[in-house]
Amino acid sequence: MSTLGGLSVIFDLDGTLVDSEPNYYEAGRRTLAEYGVPDFSWAEHERYVGISTRETIADWRERYGLSAPPEELLAVKNRHYLRLAGASTRVYPQMRAFVELLAAEGVPRAVASGSSPEAIGAILACTGLDRHLRTVVPADEVAHGKPAPDIFLEAARRLGADPADCVVVEDAAPGAAAAHAAGMRCIAIPYVAAQADAPGFAAADLLLRGGQEEFTARAAYAWLVESAARHP
């Protein structure tokens, strides 16, 4: 057992561990342009932060009247994204430090992400995070994406952890809502500062309104220690 009294930590990936949203935006822009939708803006992309790739594509088909099958759109977007991700994906330095600190302390860790299995694997491998994050749950492997709790409950199951002993680290309101629905504690670090007051964040146990600029590995670990003491 770790020094945290049996706590496990489950990370979202995109916007939480790595700043992948610019690559997802560009992959989405290129994909939509191929199918006759020009001028897809960053503001339009922001509505999909925290939503799984499959759910994003389902919304695109309805919003933009796309007739291409979902699997085709998914394959095109993934192709663009993997090409971009392989060239440049930045890990947030304090998040890397946090993961390494948890690993050194023997805290069980998992990644639960709305991205495709291929995208998750590529990101973890090219950033070196795969050394410390070997339990991975893509949204494809559960029935419902965030804000449903399925993905976090499955991550807890694979870690052999009680949901009540899990802490989720998230950047998006749907993920924070999913953590609450799973009966887990949540450290919320909004990727989009303007969304910090979104209802999904209201149930977060620790909300860092300043986003990644406010997050430090040592402070997060200290909060975990306090949380473990409050909920033995």
C-alpha cells in the first residue's frame, strides 16, 4: 500500500496530462474541410473539449449535415491527429512530475480517455508517459462516454480499486461530472478558463480555476495526503 492509504489516481489524458487540444482542433479542421465544411474555428472546437471522439463525430454529422459514415470520419480524423501528435505533443511539466511522484510512491495509476486507443497509445509512447501509465481505458471500451461514469468505473475495476478510493484528475466539466457520478473525488483543472463555472465542475473536490498555471505536483500530492486522512 502507498503512503496515501490505498488511494488510486485516474487521469484524463487530453488537456490534463498533455496539451493535445491544438492537435485535435487542427485534425478536426482538416477533416471537416475535406468534407466541405470550411472555417471550423477554435471557438467551435471548444464545445467538444471533454467529449469523446465518437460523440464529437456524431455531433458533427448532425450539425454539419455530413453523410459520411461515422467510422470513415473517425478514421480520417485519427489519421490527421496521429500525424500531428507524432510531430509535437507537449506534456505539462508539473503533470509529468506528478505522475512520476505517484509512481515513486507506488500509487496505482490509470488513464481514462475519450480518445481512440490508437491515439492514446501514440501519445503515451511518444511522451514517455507509458512507462508510468500502463492501465489505459479508452472510451471505445465502455458503453457510455463522459459525463457517464462508465470509463472511470472500468478504470477502477482494472486497478482493483474501490471507486470511493479513487481520485480523478480532469480538465473538462463532463469528466468532472463523470467522476462525481462514479463516486470518486476529483481534482479539476479547467482547460478552458471560461468554463470554470460550468455545472460539471461544481462537484469537484479541488477546483483550480487558474488551470495548469495553478497546478503543482507537490501541492496536488499534499492535497491527496489530506484527502486520504479525511476519508480513511
